[in-house]
Amino acid sequence: MSESRYKNRESDSKAKSVISAILIGIGIAGLIDIIIFHSILQWHHTSSHIIIPNTIESLRINILHDGVFLAFSLIITISGIIILWVSQSSKDKDYFLSYKRSFIGLVFIGFGGFNTIEGIINHHILQMHHVIEVADPFIFDLTFLVIGGLAFLTLG
């Protein structure tokens, strides 16, 4: 194989690894959000500040929105895994193993980036929901941005 074709293939492999890591991080952030905050703790739903879940019908709508968000998160995660899997040849696996710390860092960047963007847009700008629906949710929303968003971006 000529050197330029090898460099192009190596560059393509690096780009696919970056994309897959970021997608996996985004998907995991969404899955953790929906599992922990929406289902286990039941602190909020995807649209609980707009459609207050105080009736069976409004709760059903909120759960439907949670399901759509869950499906989106799962599709993003699976897409990242598929891109990683399909793009890795035997030589590429050596590349992946030698750069696994970078890959994990990129997963953290995807995770923190998603939480930062989702937190700013959904919690602060659109106010679709807050981390926890209390009288003054600002400190909880800010803590989520710092720990779930900026800390993971920094770790990445």
C-alpha cells in the first residue's frame, strides 16, 4: 500500500474513532440522565416544567417524551459503537489500543458536552425541566452544569 493511501486510511480511522467516542459519550450521558433523574429518582421528566405531570394524562405525555429521549440516546450510543466497530480493521485495533486514553477522554468530552448543552438549553433557556422540580431549582441546575458538564469536559 502506498504511503499516502496508508496516511489517508490512518486519518480516516482517527476521525471515525473521534466521532464514535463523542457519540458514545453523548449517548451515555442521555442514558444516565433518563435512567437516574427521570426513572429512579423521578426528579423530572423531559418536559415536566412545560407540561406539569399532575394528572394521569400529563404524566403519560411526560413519559412519552422521556421515551423519545431514551430512544434518541440509545440510537446515538449504538451509532457510536457501530462506527467504532465497522471502522476497525486489525491494524486499526492497534491504533485504538494505543490511544485508548484519548478515546476515553473523547467519551468524557461527548458526555460533558451533551450535559452542558442540554443543561443550558433545557434547564435555563427553554426551561423545559430542571434537575429537580423545587421552588428555586437554580442551584441544582448550576450544580448539574458544573459536575455533569464542565467537570467531564475538563477531564476529557
